[in-house]
Amino acid sequence: MPDPRYSCPMRPDFIPTTTHKRDEFSETVSGHLEGAPERKLVLRKLDGVPVWAKPIAAFLARKEVRSLRVVTGITGTPELIRVDEEGILRSWSEGIPLNLAKPDDAAFYKDAKRILREMRARGVTHNDLAKPQNWLQAPDGRAAVIDFQLASVHRRRGKLFRLMGYEDLRHLVKQKGRYARHLLTPTERRMLQRKSLPTRIWMATGKKLYNAVTRGLFNWSDSEGSGNRIAQEGAAIRAELMAHEGVRDVILCAFALPAKGTGIYAFAETDLDPKALRALVPESRVELIQPVATLPRADLAELIAMNRLDELEIVLQREPELRDTVAPIVAGRLNLTDRRLAGI
């Protein structure tokens, strides 16, 4: 899907450093261009998509590219760098996902509304803002939006555009109600109580079909499509580990495997050495298992398992009292895609 406006024959190579997410339709990898390691970028890789998934992947890619072209330049949205046969390259959006940041200050939500206003002014609706992972809180406290796979560019400002714009705003208000309910205005409270008719129809019909397909066919159980192995096997795995008297507690996280698919990363609070701990559960059921002296918070464990160390550092700067617990876990982490991909 090369585009002459965003690619050139002499383009520098993209150097991957960390795999963040993988599903049937793309793989998300961060890195930088050759010769420019100081600027972090994100590549949505499309060259490894299975043949059967290529039509859907191409459809989603076209939507994302078209939307990114239009929103590029809006503060808080990604900048489209180039499009070629490898995939879609965009700027890295610095920040913590909303479900981890849990912002409770009015300035964040004011800035988030500003992003939506500017997107609507350019005829763009995001259409996937129910996921808190698609909202980020930047290090300076401002808002950012990512993942434009389902976004739409509207030529006409008709009823459909107004409806989809309203739903973007309603989903933002829903996030605000989750993390900063005390900031809701009377109008916003009414929005949360009154879903639009298409939304009610979708919840009653289309969403059920969507869940059946994604959870049944693609094995997705969470909002990031990272697989439902933990949902299906997690309780048994945890019970099996906890049955050993040397294991005090366990956290299970999903992470992108270096080759393909999604793996399970277990953090076990124990005094057992790594070899003894590894012997408790086969690698076919838990790909990585790390002994720790004290378990971190579940959200921090997720960041470590997925190698999202930039976001982790932002959290630790805000909550420095967590660093003593987290530092030895990061130092001993077992998901080293950042080192393998960079050839270190």
C-alpha cells in the first residue's frame, strides 16, 4: 500500500526496538529511523499479515492512513511519517494510557475536548474512544489520542457525522465519569444516562456479534485484542502456582511473543530461585515466569511484561515511592524484545 506522498525510494530504514502488540491484522512496533535514534516512532507492520486477513487489514490500514493525513498537525494526535509495503509509520505519542494514568484534573479533560473539537473541524471522528488505552495522558498532563484504525473522514457534516462526533464526546465523558466523576457537569451526567438510538441498537445486536467473533474466532478477550488465554487458563495456572508453599502471590500478564501470537508472563512473589520456579509450570502454558521479592501493582506489572518502559518511567516519576519495588523487577525482566529486535 505504498503512497508516493509519504514514501520515497531513498527512505532510511526503520530500526525496530520493541514489539508492543500483535493481532491477526497488524503488529505494532516502536523504534526509530536509521541515523535518527533520538526520535521515537511507531510502525504498524502489515507485511506479516496472514493471507486470509489481508483484505480486512488493508481496509483498516486505508482508514487509518486517510485519518492520520487529516489529523496530522493537531496537538495530541500522531503525525503520519510514511506509508509503504512494510506498513504505516507514525510519530510516537508520549504518555500513559488512561486506564493507568486515571487523571482526575479538569485540565486534562478540557484538553481532550479540544482535540475532539479540532478533529471534528477537520471532519474526522475517531469511533474507538470507548477504549481507555486509546487515550493518553502526556508527561505535561495534556491529552493525546492514538489508534485511528476505525476512524472516519467525513466529506459531509450530515447526521451520521454529527452522531459519530457525539459518540466520541460521550465516550470521553464516560472516561471522565470513571476517573473523575466529581468533575462531571449536569449536562455530562445527562449524556451518560442517554445513549443514542444507534448505540442502543449496536449494544443489543452488533456488539454481541462482534464479541462472538473476536472472542470466539480471534481469541480476543480484552480491549486490546491481546488474547484470552489468561481469561481461559489464568485461574488454573494461578492455583497451580499458589499450591506450592513457596509461592505467596501471582500476577499474570499478556505480552507479544517475539515470533507470533500472545504469551503469558507470570510474576510470582516467592523466595524460590528461577530454576525451581520454572519447574512448577511448563513453558507451553506460561512462556515467562519471573520470581520477585514483592509483587508490583497489577498495572505496573502489565507495563513491565509488555516492555512499555517509557510509560513505566512516567508513572514512577509521579509515584517515586514505587521505584524501590519496581527497579529490581525491571532489571530482571524476561521479555527482552527491545534488546532482541535492536540486535543487542
